[in-house]
Amino acid sequence: MANLEADWRVVDGSLAAWFDAPSLSAGSELAGRALELEPEALVDLRANGLRLRLASTDLADATSSAARELGLTANPSALQDLSIVLESPDPTAVAPFWQRALAYAPGDDGGLIDPLRRDFPVRVRRADESRPLRNRFHLDVVRPSAEVDKADLGEPYGPFGVCHADPDGNEVDLVPGDVLDESAADWQAVFSAVACYRTTSTTQQRDLAAAAASLADAMGFPLLIDLRPGLVILDSGKDQSDADAHGLAIDFPALAGAIQGAARDLGAVADPALPRCTQVVLDAADIPAVRAFWLAALGYVPDRREDLTDIIDPRRLNPVMMFQDFDVSDTDRARQRNRTHVELAVPTDVAQGRVAAALAAGGRLVDESAGRWRIDDSEGNELVVVSGP
């Protein structure tokens, strides 16, 4: 079981490994092998590698052996998971709002989880103190128009007419998406371009992933391919269907249409209700300073577009984070501790380095306990780094 200790880590309760790969097609070979071993495995395939999550250690060593045969090397330092924590005097009042907004399911810890295990969990914890003023954090969630209507969050407000608030005042911009293009009707434009295909066998699932990987590699596009039991999810990444965002000499709708044709030829059926894109938004008075902290703390990279504040997980496994201006004259709001914070779960052998990076980028260590560090950025926004199972 030597590879188990070398390759695999328990991160936020999941047994996970990341294997570097030179292309989507190379990674899809290991994805196919993993599904043969464990059809319930969760696979996140990227142009630079893939993450595998297994229900138990039973098949971890065999999966590692398959990776070695394919020439792929594990990189445990790449593993991390973000979650959003909401603190409320009455968690039972706010949780149903977020369950509808996100189309999440109740989790074992009393919080909410994405049923597809793609997006971050939302943990709702009890708070004793009153914090009535508006948060500096909010979420942007984009879903198909019909699903936004079904969420039934009430009358929206704000300059774009998409903002809603839970009973504590925590806000979400719930944005309706639309079909990407007439030639790619299976794809929804939800900030990302996303298509979700139902499959009836692991063979069909594997073949669709391989076909999508081959088509994307041929165009040089870093498509996101996530495999879940009975499902293949294809995702451009936020804004990456737009030429100014990806900066590549490609026609993304043409790629989406070609993948759609391959999916239909294989008998996969699109589910138009499932596409979703989420991002975390933070108001900041000094955006460059606050952004520098979160870049270092999360191990993110800047968006290539200089006019945007977005920061991005280089493996696109965790949500985009963006920053917008904070009204510095609102001193009461600035002094109020947020009701929302970010938790970052990392392997135990990575945690100290990540904490050091956050502190070097202007963070302040607020408190520390076994496997847990609470760090504030320069404006008091909280990150909690958690290590271990």
C-alpha cells in the first residue's frame, strides 16, 4: 500500500488524489481506468491533470498503479477544498433559502452540499452576536432561467434586478442563464458554458469523456470535464467561452457543437436543469492589497484580463473569487465582523506552508488550534485554514 500514503490525502472528509497529466486525453485514460475500478468515483479532469475522489481506501492503491502505468505522477500539494461558512442566530431559518438558491441538498453536518460534488459546500453555524449590517461577502449564482424561477426566492432587487437576501441579510445574485448558441443547444450560458449529459453506463461515460477530451485537445482548449455516477459535465470555466477571456484562436461554439454531436452519437442525453456557475464576491476598500492576500492564501492566479479583479484556481476545482469596491465612508459596516467567511481545507503536510503564505501576504493570525488557523486579511475578512481529516 505504498502508493496510498504517497499519493492520497483526506481533505475535508474525502479521500482524494491529484495526478498531473500533459493533456485532457492523457488524463481521460486514467479516468477510464478509475471508473472501471470504481464506478462511483468522482473524477475532475483538467488539461493539466485530474482529481480523483474515492469512497474508501480499498481501490486507491490499484488506481495509483494505473496512473504509474500511464506515466502520470501524483501531486498531493495540489489538493484543496473551499467551503463557505454562514454564521446565523437561527441556522434553520437561513438554510432553506440557500438550499433553493443553489439547488443544494442537506449535508451530514447540518450544512448544505452540491449533490454533484462540484461546487463548494455551505456550512451554516450558530452565532450568538447580532451583526445586522450588510456583509462584505456575497455569492453570484447563475442557473438556467427556468431553474431560477423555480427557486422562488421572492422579488429581486438591486441595480441588475437579480439580488436576493436570506432572513439575516446575506445576499446572493441569482442570475438567469440562456442557451449558449443555436448550434450548441445542449449548452447553457451560465457565466460558464456548461452541458450536462446523462449516461446509462460507465462505458458510455468513459467514451464521452474521451471524445470531449480529444476534441478539446485538438483545438487547444482547456475544457473542464467532470464525471459523476450517470453523468458527464462539460464546462468552459467562467467566461472562457468568450474570445477575450480565453485568448485563443478558436471558435468555442463550434467546439461545443462538435462535442454535442459526439454526445448525441453516443446516446447521451442533455439535462438542461443542471448547469450552474457560482463565484465568491468580496467588497474591499483596498482591492490590490486584499486581492494579494487571497491570491497567496488560496494559491490562486490572476485572471489574464487586466481590467478584472477575478482570481482563479489554476486547476479550476474551486470557485472564482472577485473583488469590488467597498464604500469606505460606511464605517459601521467596516467595523462589523462578517457573518460569512471562507474555509480552506488542505492536506496536513501543506497547511503550514499555506498559512505562512497568507501571513506573508499581509494576513494576521487571529487564533490557532490543532489543525486550524483563523487568519484575517488587512480589512478583517476571515479565512480559516483547516488540515487533516
